[in-house]
Amino acid sequence: MKELVILRLFVSIWVIASGFVSCQRPAAVNIGAVFTFDSVIGKVAKPAMEAAMSDVNSDGRIRTKLNLIKEDVNSSVFMGTVDAFQLVEREVVAIIGPQVSGIAHMISSIANGLQVPLISYAATDPTLSALQFPFFVRTTQSDSYQMAAMADLVDFFRWKEVIVVGVDDDYGRNGIAALEEELNNKMARISYKLMLSNQLDESEVMDILNKSKLLGPRVYVVHVNPDPELRIFTVAQKLQMMTDTYTWLATDWLSATLDSFPPAKKNSLGFLQGVVGLRQHTPESNQKRAFMSRWKKMQQNGSASSELNTYGLQAYDTVWIVAYAIDRFLDEHKNITFSPNTKLHDMKISGLQIEKLKVFNGGNDLLDILLQTNFTGLSGQIQFNQDRNVFSGGYDVINMDGVSVRTVGYWSNVTGFSLSPPDSRTGRQDSNCCVDQRLHSVTWPGGKSETPRGWVIAVDEKPLRIGVPNRASFTEFVTEGHASHKINGYCIDVFLKAQELVPYHVPYTFQPFGNGRSNPKYDDLVKMVAADVNSLYISRSRLVALGSPEEYESALRRGPGDGGVAAIVDELPYVELFLSRQKDFGIIGQPFTRGGWGFAFRRESPLALDISTAILKLSESGELQKIHEKWFCKMGCHGEKKHGNEPLQLNLTSFWGLYLLSGAVTLTALMVFLLRMIRQFVRYKRRKLQHSSSPSPISSSTRCSQVIYHFFDFIDEREEAIKKIFNQCENPHPQPMNAHFKEIEGSAIAAT
């Protein structure tokens, strides 16, 4: 009995002691960091995180010390995976990094399985989504956001086609895919994708860029990993591709590289003149300026070997984010515990101690605390959106002017391009928010200030191939001479004149299409006929195919009753050429279109607009009419034939019958009226003479004038009598009604 009491007491003491220990805050917590030490980003991330660890552990507000375990992956997915396993074996509660998107994909899967939050300050791959990798959090900006800025930049300068130079890995492919989607929204496109290996071998770069010189677009978007040797541009300079006929745009890898260069090295960057790039925007603050001063001292004492860039600022802030989250987690949960993964424990894999990997029991809780982060760091205000990416502060638009990096403006998805830094607002772009888009003047390759055209049609080594129909009839338009094999004709002259007005050189060659013995078929016309379209509505059975002016003449002369046709329906230039030789025919009615011929270009060809503009100028200057007369008026222009070429429209002569009928009716009515009045006047005069006693003798001339005078008096008397009746009706007087009737009767008697 005594032993039982002692045993119970011992158990109680052990339980109480165990509970006390389990509820006690740990003295230190392990967090991991996976990145490539000897890289542009790694050279700033390593000292930045070490500085942050020093600040965290010396800050009285953080009551638990952090132990940062750093692993160098040497840009290898395999090494990154191995290092991640080694870190979780040491029971880290969070992993900072990695910087390479491919490694992030692999480590994110490990983080999901062991419920360890993974916070990256440099992996920008847009496919690292919260749905697939719920434990992945990003304190840098996703390339989906950056490519929206790049697409806006392309659209701002009104380019429609670009060539993309990228690395053939997750970072390159997925970033380019995001750019392609954003460009499609701007009615632009990626014409060619020049993909390179991660090593950026100089011979490989030279080969692929040299081949691109034969392509039409001249706007290059470079999306590679930060490269201190700048091999893309050094090779482009050797190939004479850094001239004013080329345009170079770069994602933020370039700004990260340039910002990390020491001042002495920046003096040799003249070959980058004209390059335009993006830099993640970090607002100016006293905190940032103080850290930059501190960085200078770190360089002097050897703890930092590179200049500071935005990724260094984000690495510093990431350590603080993890420190705040762990401190708050311990306030709520008191301790950190791990438990074996039952699935891993049941696996028996020879040589691998995979059962040692443990699940962080508080991983979900720590992740929730991380996602609630809201504080101001060196890189600006830090909050996470629903995709677990940090809300972006936008981008600086930088321009290489000589050897200096000049900021020419800013971009955000809220304000678009502006001359003032973006504010802290977040949200989706409004269709009306970016009306007033502005940037400072940009210096382009070659030192030019004019915006480059961004494309060329062809180069001398690969001229523009122009297909021309080798016709057997209507050869005045275009055909190949049988003897000289020279291509000439009306369309050729128009093209040559228009080409003179195009403000750039277009090498070209004419390539005949057809055998010259029969006219080449036009697919569009055939289709229309076939379709009956015509931590004129004429039935197909009535249509006759004619292919030459001789067939036109013969069919028209025979007429429909003798196996011919009643009319020819063709393109206006062909009809005009036919009529220039035949005086017996003419155009009936108005043409359906003012055109009838044209130049066909491939879809979205920029030459189409310039040639159209040039032809319009030829028309305005009268040159087009001169060319028309040269080819179609050799035998005299016969604009009017038997029936004339005036359009069938209504005019005054169209109503001559109506006018004649109206005039005849009006004249007849007038004659009837005059005859009645004369008859009544004669009867009136006779009665008057019968009542007169003795008529006075009057001369014939006086009598004639008096008769006419009395005739008009007679007419006036009748009008006055009628007017008087209407006046009396409107203003009745107290007279007996008989008086009215007597007056009317008297007037009637007098009239009769």
C-alpha cells in the first residue's frame, strides 16, 4: 500500500513537471535558409539575413532567440532537395528561400508534407500558387504582376510584336507564359521565343541572337536569371545589335544585377545604352536610408561583398516577418512540438532514414500568423493577398543613359505609368485609371530620343517576297514579260511609288504566281460563288465564267439569246480597262465599290498600314491618277459610252412627265376659268347696254382698253361680294337675314 502511494505521488510529480516543461517557451528556435551563396541575389541575401538575425536577437520585443541555419544549394534542384531534408531533420519551424523557382517547386512539396512554412524573397515563378503549395508564401513580387508591367510598357510605346529571350526552366517558361497572356490582352503578341540553357553559354547566345537578326520584330524582352557578366548584351554588342534599329527591354533581373555592381564596374556599362528595364519599387524611408549606410560599413568590414539591391531588402524583411510570427505563435501556444509522420514511419526504404522526418504540429497555426503580417519594412509596407503573395508597391522604370541608371517613371496596376512614385494602394486595375500615362524621355540604343519603330520588314539577306499573278489577260495590271521576264503593270507602278513614300528601306523580290497561259484563280472569289454569295442575287445557273477581254466582247455582242451574256460583273479596274479598248459598251448603274484591287499582306503586318498611307498620299497628290492614265488610257479614256457612266439617280429631268401633266391640267383650268368669266362679262355688258338710254360713241382703241378695264372691274366686284359675305359671317350686324340674301341675289343677278 505504501509503495502504491509513493508510485502515485511520483507519477503526479512527473506529469506536473512534464506539463510545466511542455508549456515553457523554448530558449531558441531553428529556422532554415536555402539559397545559392555565390550568386547575384545570394551575395546580398546572406549578409542581409545575418544583419536581420543580429537585430532580431538583440531586440527586446522578440523574447525567443532565432537560430538561422543556412544551406548553399548552388542553384541545383537536387542539392536544394537534399538541403531541405537536412533542415527539417533539425526541426526548423520555417524555411526562408529559395531564390530559384525550380528549387522552390520541389521544396514546396516537402513543406506541404511536413507542414513547415516556406517563405521566399526571390522565387518569382507565377505558377507557385497557393492552391498547389499552401505552405508557400512569397515576400517578393510574382512574375504575373511583373509581366503585366512589361506588357503595359510594350503597349505604351505602341509596339505589337516582340521577341523574348529567356532561360528554358520553370522561371523562364512560366514567366514568358505570363507575358504572353498579358500581351494578348493588349492586342500584341510574342512573335518568337529564343530559349537558352541556364548556363547562358556565349556561343549558344551568339548563335541564337545572330539568327534572330533575320526576323522582322526588333523589340527584345530579356527574361533570364541575374547575370553579372551580362552575356546577353555583350554578345548583342558584338553582333552590332545594340544600335538604333533595335530595342531592348529587361525584367528586374537586370536592375538586380546592375544595383549589385560596385561603382567602378558601372563605368564600363556604356554598351547598355538605351536598355529599358523594371526594378521592384521600394519607397524611400529613414529606415531604408539608415540600413544603406549600415551596408556601407558592412562592406568595409568584409561582411558584405556586394552592393545592396531590392532582393537584399526583401531578405532582411523576411527574417523579421518570421521572427514576429514565431514570437506571436509562442505567445499563443507556448511551445513548439513535432510528431512522426505515420506514412513515412511505415515506409521501409533501405539506406534512407526517412522516418526521422517529423511534422511540425503548429505549422498551420504559424502559417496563419504569417499571412496576417502587416508591418513596414525596408522594402515598404508588407501584407499578403489571397494568393499568399506580398502586395506589390509597383515598379520603377529604369533607362540606361550612358553609364548611369536613370529612373524615367513608375508603374503600378492601379495608376499605370506616372512620373511620381506609386502610393500604397492595392487592388485591380481600373479601365479608366490609366488615361494619363506619362514617362520621362527615354534614351534609346544609339543615343536616339525618338521611339524606335520596333520592327523591320526584311533585311538584304532575307528580302520581302512579293507574289504577283502571272496573268494571261488584263496584263496591264500585272504580269511577267515573256521575253524579258520583267514584272510590270499598273499595280507594280503603284507599289513602287508607294514604296518611295515609306520612310524606311524595304528589300524585296517579285515572285510570279501562275504559268502565264491562264489567269491564276482567286480563292476568295471561288468561295463566294460556291457559297451562292453574289519559420446581285443572281442564280448560279445564270452566271457564265469569262476570263479575258476577248471573251467579254464576244459574249456581250452575242447577247443572252445567242449564248452570250447581257452584262459583265467584274472588278472596276478590269471593267475600265476593257472599256478603254471598246467604244461600243459602257457602264450601266453605279459601281458597287470604289475599289477593286489591292495589296495583300500577312495578318498584323506593320507594312500594311504604311503602304495604305502611302497610297492615300499618292491619291491626294494626283500621282495615282497619272499611273491610272498611263496604263488604262493608252487608247483614250472613254468614261461615257452609249449609255453614259452617270449613276442612275433621281434629278429634275426624271419628273418631266409629271411636270407636263401638272402644267397641262393647270393651264386647262385657267382657260376654263377665263372662258367662263368672259362669257359672264359679255352677258353682263349686254344687259347693261339694254338698260342704258344712249350709248356714247367711243373710238376702237378706247373701247378696247375700256372693255379690258371693265372686265377686271367685273372680276373684282365678284371677289368683293364674296369677301363681304365672309366678313358678315364672322362679324354679324343686326340686319335682317333677307338683306344678305337680297345682296347675294343681286350680285348673282348682276353676274348672270
